[in-house]
Amino acid sequence: MNLDFNKLNGLIPAIIQDYNTKEVLMLGFMNQEAYEKTIEKQRVTFYSRTRKQLWTKGETSGNYLQVKKIIPDCDNDTLLIMAKPTGPVCHTGNKTCFGESGMEFDLNYLQNIINQRKKEMPVNSYTTKLFEKGINKIAQKVGEEAVELIIEAKDHNDDLFLNEAADLIYHLLVLLSAKNYELKEVVSVLEKRHKN
């Protein structure tokens, strides 16, 4: 990758985006050395303009940014880095440096919550109870919710139909998590089918 570090006196901006949710996490700057270290270690490393030195995000907190993909812009003077954070990104403890309010609820966001429940297994959580019951029970719940959706589809109660559709999608996401798959892998299969 032939990057142009000359426009900003040896630095280029690096926008960090969550690989799964596509949420913008933070903005930092890299010099050539920081970029090369990021490539080598597969952990995002910046150049601190105040301290005048390299710093790998997470080196003190343990909340690293694991590099998944690096995309230069059309002028090769800005980077979009898609990464998997291992914890909160902001020094304030927030998930992003832009606060929590900008987070849009979508299926990727919901799957991240489900994955977090699987990891932490908080008490009094319905999702935790499903994971505790195991794969057979989770798969059974997907089947039950599919049947209930079919039944509601034959009636004319839109509210019940939409609620059953939501139940089915939620339980399917739990099943994917239990099988260690991500929603994007299902989307990838659909994308391949679409191209054929």
C-alpha cells in the first residue's frame, strides 16, 4: 500500500470502525512507523502528537483493537481500519470516543449483546438461561418460534405477527452464537446466492 504521509507532516488520519457493528469507534493519527507496527502486530498503533511517540491502543488498559481490514481512501492519505475491540475503546470507559448515544440498534448490535451474554453469563438473563440449557434446547426454541410465526401469518393480527417474527430472529441469533457463527457469515451465503 503506497500511502501519502506528506500532506500532514508525516501523519495520516486513521478512522477506526468496529468490524462487526460498523460503528465508528475513534480517530487517531499514524506515521509510517505506527502504520508498519499496526501491520506487523495486527493491533492498531498510533502516533501521539502530544507525547511525540508511538502508542498501541490498549497497551495500558488491555483494550486492544485487533485489526481485521485496512482500507485507504481514494487519495491514499486517510485510512479506514476495521477492528475488533477487546473492550471499551474510550479512556472514559465508553464503547466509543463519540459516546454511546450514536449507537444504532440493528441485528449486528443485537448479536453483539447476545455474544456478550454468552461470554459473561449474567444471572437473571433469559439469554443466559438459553445458553445454560444447551444447543438442543436453543434449536428447539427456533423451531417453536418458526411454527408460531406461521400460525400468526395466517391470521390478521399484525402486532402478534411482528412479535413472533422478532422472537424467531432473536432465537436464531442465539443459535448462531451457540454454534460460534456470526450473522455476517449467513449474510455472506445470501450474497453468494444473489450473485449466482
